Amino acid sequence: MTPETLDVDGLLDDPARRVVVCCGSGGVGKTTTAAALGLRAAERGRRTVVITVDPARRLAQSMGLESLDNTPRRVPLPEGTPGELHAMMLDMKRTFDQVVEEHADPERARQILDNSFYETLSTSFSGTQEYMAMERLGQLRESDEWDLVVVDTPPSRSALDFLDAPERLGRFLNGRLMRFLTAPAGSGPLRLLGAGVGMVTSVIGKLVGTQFLNDLRSFTAAFETVFGGFQERAERTYRLLQDPGTAFLVVAAPEPDAMREAAFFVERLDSDRMPLAGLVLNRTHPLPEGPAARLGPEEAEQAAETLSCDGGHPVAEAALRLHAERARTRERELLLRDRLLTAHPGVRVTEVAALAGDVHDLTGLRWVGARLAGGGPATEGAADAE
Amino acid sequence: MSECEHRSPSSWDPCADARLHIVTGKGGTGKTTAAAALATALASGGGRTLLVEVEGRQGVTALLERSPLPHEERPMLSAPGGGTVSVLAADPESALMEYLELFYGMRRAGQALTRLGAVDFATTVAPGVRDVLLTGKATEAVRRREGHRGRMSSTPPGSPFAYDAVVMDAPPTGRIGRFLDVNSEVAGLARVGPVHDHAERAAEVIRSERTRVHVVTLLEEMPAQETADGLDEIAGLGLHPGAVLINMVRPQLLGSADVEAAHAGTLDRASLVAGLAAAGLPEPGDLAAGLQGELHTHAVRTELEERIRGELASLGRPVLELPRLARCSGEQAVQRLAGALTEQGVRR
Ligand SMILES: Nc1ncnc2c1ncn2[C@@H]1O[C@H](COP(=O)(O)OP(=O)(O)OP(=O)(O)O)[C@@H](O)[C@H]1O
Ligand SMILES: Nc1ncnc2c1ncn2[C@@H]1O[C@H](COP(=O)(O)OP(=O)(O)OP(=O)(O)O)[C@@H](O)[C@H]1O
Ligand SMILES: [Mg+2]
Ligand SMILES: [Mg+2]
């Protein structure tokens, strides 16, 4: 099966393309891909901003990012680079604070920001990071300062979290239990359930403490005024994701779990009418061209056995065993890829071979960008970065 | 395991006394797999261990290719030389029900709370509560003595422990500090009541010398960095670091001289061609060119791995290695990994 090739340069060069979102399950290379695409777009002449989330320290440093910072910073690129690259590291708490400040009058904003529950919500609530990544994307897109906004998505086990978490957070903040617990005693909408309002409140109070419940109450009261604006913003960003000027790239490592997640995400984009550009298969193990590509794992293993009986050719024997392992890995990778393509025909694919080391500087990013745009695999031989 | 021969078998010793083994590491490095292997190794030769998972993902049953468990302890794995590993998929909701019943006799109330989503709510607004409930399940099993299930308030000190050791498949390094810092987590919450008392008891076990926090890593830069950071954080909290478990270690096919040559590109092509010809392979010349490229990649990778291995060794913790298996699920795979640990001196 030969997959249709994803034309990454065509994607980056299209002036109508304003947003590229890199999604995928944990650790597959979303941040690396986003940064590499941003760099490549800049080098192809676009004024680009990349929103990264939790980048590896060395990668961040190589782009001149030293700490969480919501303001895009210009990444110094060689003279003569036709475009610009700006990068930022999402600071979810800061973003959340800004949203609150924007939607509430100063006094109410203070009440919210000082509330102890707000601390939990803005730093360790699952879903907040996704919500804030979307929020920041919406802001940067609306500012119209950029030709292209490339967005990395938060680390999460499931790729779908990026689309689901913001709504989950909204539902929670506006949820019936929240209203119920924070309404004046006995007047909540759950009263009819007859569950014993006092009992529920008292048990929750025992668990989290009454002080905490009080904080929660004052938080909800203050937040109520902000909530509408908050929700509306999120909905607008969600619609932006459906815009034809947006392109989703689903990043996956060639492993069963990541590929399954990728398939879920492809389906989800389809049902939410969001534009999928294609699949990035990252950290693959292509075989060298020539006869090595045709030497199957069993054959290689057998040849190694023959040599091991005779002795005398230890390096050839090791090379054959190594090749057998690599060829087996490659077979598995292609099987996984083809399984996804059979279920989702027409998905365009680009492949990036695994480098020996991490990708932590502009040279590495440039190499990844070239692989992304090259469509076909190539081993790292030429770019061992070390 | 040839790749493990040079490990010193005594390196595990400081951890042999531990009753609670907490296994963390970067996401996806093999925490669940390593925790299962460790629980099995610790049960070998007639022991009883409990493997507790706390992330609500039924990772252990997936690893063992079994269907999901109810939230109760049950024997699921047998260890080499006799021995049983029980598994518990702990979940905050059922843990809370147990405690409400135990302390308040509030079974019905508990059910009503569940129906309303109140437990979910409470553990969402106050994640510390959830963590305490989960660590509490593990620490209760650590303290439990035979014949006194669940009543840790009335353990007769004489009778033997229900488990020789408890192994926890814990959250990843990014969240482990917060997860284990039980006391400060609930400091801002209820000052009385079941959760608070419970937190105190859990904290006592977690801080004890007989609890060790092990970190799983790969021979890759990010997981190794997280290992170093994680161990620092653990020590900073006054907890006791355990071993570094290097997972998915590949066998070393080339001697170090050949690795160097392959990296430098000075590997003798003619002898490679001769070897391939001797094996009867067609087009040995062109084939050798391709394989040499693969050898080069391998050599670069190997040298990087050696550097990382050195960095991990310099952290001053016992280092254990687990081989990469072609197929890493099912009871047999876990037993093989457990065997590798036992060979490296892991015992209770
Ligand atoms: N093609 C590649 N070859 C070698 N290493 C790679 C490649 N792509 C990414 N990496 C490395 O893999 C690690 C994970 O990559 P990255 O941080 O981009 O993933 P992610 O999907 O953003 O992860 P998370 O879900 O944690 O945010 C990094 O150390 C990165 O340098
Ligand atoms: N020694 C090994 N050899 C081969 N594959 C392995 C090995 N250890 C783990 N794996 C595989 O790596 C993947 C991740 O392993 P596992 O689920 O144990 O990691 P984890 O750290 O618990 O992940 P998570 O952070 O998602 O909980 C699984 O597919 C597993 O089969
Ligand atoms: Mg990332
Ligand atoms: Mg796990």
C-alpha cells in the first residue's frame, strides 16, 4: 500500500492557511513537529508564531525560551531568512488570569483571583491547559498579527482531550452540583431528588472542609458574571477550528496505542467537521535503499545463524542481526500504518525517521522539517546532529 | 540476560527491607510493566505481594490480557518458585465508600453521594482528597495483618503481615511529588474527619524508611532527565529514593571497538562484504553499504545510550535493567522480567 503523500510545503505556503494544530497522544512528537513546522514556515517566508506547551527544556532554550511566557518572542534566525519565527510557552495560569481580568470588573476579578479554589482550578485542574491553549490560539489568531499560528497541544494520554477538555471544564463550572452546593441552603435544584441536601453538603464538607466549601461558594458567586463571556469565547475558538483556514496534523508514533489514538482523532475531526491535513508518522525506522530493503528479517536471521556456526565474521553477523530486528520493526510499522489507512482511506501521510538522539536545536528542527516536507522516509545518517 | 552480567547483585540491598515500593517514571516508560515485574520478583520463592494501581486505567489487567477487575484485591499472578501476586485496581470512589462505612456506618449515604456524582465532584474540586484516598488504600494494605482486613485500628501487632510487600504503580514523575506529599495536600482541607486521619496514617507509612520510591526510565534523554529531577524531588520531600529501573534495554550486539569504528565510519567494509558473501547472500557489496548505514545509526544510538547509562549511574541509586521484549504482555512476559530482576539481586 502506498499512501498519498502529505504536501507539507504546500500547506505552509498557502496564504489562506492561518492555523495549524498538531495533535496526538502523549510523547509522540507534537511539540517537535509544531516547532519544526514553525521554523520551516518562517524559512519559507511566513511570519509565524508557535505556541508550545511544556517543551523539553533544551528545545525551549534553543528557541530562546527560558521560562513560561505568554508573550511570543522572536527566535533569532540566520540573516536573510525571508520570514519570522516567534515562539511562546503557554502559561495557563497567566492566560486564565487574563481571561478573568478581561471579563470581570476589577473588584470581582480580585475576588476570583484571590480565591483558594481558583488556585486549584487554574493550576491543576484537568482540562484547564487545553482550554487555555485554545484561548491563546483564539487571541493570537484574532490579533491578525501573524500569517500563520502553529499550535502544539498539551501532553495528554488521549489526543481527544484537546477537543473535549474545554467543554468538560465548562460543564463542570456550570454543573448542577456546583450550583447546588453553592446555592443558599435548601434552594438548590436538586432538592426534589430528596437525597437529603443537608447530608450531601455535610459529607462533602467533611471531605473537603467547610472553609473550602465556603471558598467554593464565593468563587461561584463571583465567577457567574464571567462565565458567559468565558463560554462564548471558547465556542468561538471551537468554530475557528472548523474554519477551512485551519489544518490539523495528527502526529503518531508507529506503536499500537498511539496509532489507535490517531485513528480516534481522525474520526473525531471528521464528525466535528474539522479539517484534517494528514498524519505525521514520527520516529519510524525505514530501511536503507537497495538490497537491504529487500532482505527480510527471517532471511537475515538465518544468514546470521549460518555465520555464527562458522564463526569468523562477527561484524557481519551482528550487522545481520541488527538488520533483522530493524526489518521486523519496519514490518510492524507498515502494518500499523496500513491498518489505519484501510480504515481511513485517503488520509495523507508524511513520515519522519527516528533520530538517534533528541531533537533539541534548530539544526534538528530543520532536519525534522525537511523530513516532514520530503514526504518519504530517510534514515538519519545524514543528520546525526551530534 | 547477558546484558545484565556486569550489574552488581548487592545493589538492591538497601531496598530489600522495604514494605512499600512506589514505582514512578516518565509517562510511557513502562511503570506498569516494571511494577508488575517487581511485585512478581518480590513474591518469588513463596511470598505474597500486592500490586496496586491508582490511575483508574486498568493497566495491569491490560498488561496481563485479562478483563477489567472490580475494585478489590485478588490473586492474579504466580511467581517463580511459588508465590502469589494479588492485584488491586484502586479507585477513589470505592475507597471513599469503604471509609464512610467504616467510620460513620454511612453506607446508604455513600450510595446517594455516588448517584449524585458528589464523590466525583469532591475529588475534582479537591484533587488532594482523591490522592489521599488512593495512597490510603496502598498504605492500609502495607499495615494490614492477617485476619484483620480493613481494620487497621485494631491490628494485633503479633500476627504476620497480610502481604510481604506492596508495590504501587504510581502516577508519572510530573505528578508524583504532589501525589505523595499527602499531608500538605490536605492541609488546606478538612482538619477533622476520616480523610484527615487517614492522611496522617498514610503519610506515616510513606515517610517511613521502609517505603522506597523507584523511578523507571529508558536510555533516552527526556526520561533520564525526569529521573534525575524526580529523585531530587522525592529526596526533597523527605521520602526515600529507591532504585533506577532502566527499561527496554536492547542486547548489545557489537563490541565497543566495533561500535566506535561504526560510528567513525572506519568499519572494514571488505570484511563485511566477505561475511555477507560467506552467508550466501546476493549482492553482498550493495547490501554491505546498506547494512553499514544501519550499523552507523546503531553505533550513534549505542554511544548515546552509554552516556545516559553513565549519567543514571552517577545518580548514586541502585540501577536495575529490564530487557526489551519482542512481545511485552501476558503473565509469561511479566515473569521473564521478574526473572531478570531476581538475577540482579532483587529480593525481599
Ligand atoms: N523524529 C524524532 N527522532 C528522535 N527523537 C524525536 C523525534 N521526534 C521527537 N523526538 C523526541 O521525542 C521526545 C518527545 O517529543 P515531543 O516533546 O515533541 O513529544 P510531545 O508529543 O510533544 O510530548 P508530550 O505529549 O509530552 O507533550 C523529545 O525528547 C523529542 O526530542
Ligand atoms: N521491557 C519491555 N519490553 C518491551 N515493551 C515494553 C517493555 N516495557 C513496557 N513495554 C511496552 O511499553 C508500553 C508502555 O508500557 P507501560 O504501560 O508499562 O508504561 P507506563 O509507564 O505504565 O505508561 P503510562 O504512563 O501510560 O501509565 C506498553 O506498550 C508496554 O507493552
Ligand atoms: Mg509536548
Ligand atoms: Mg501505566
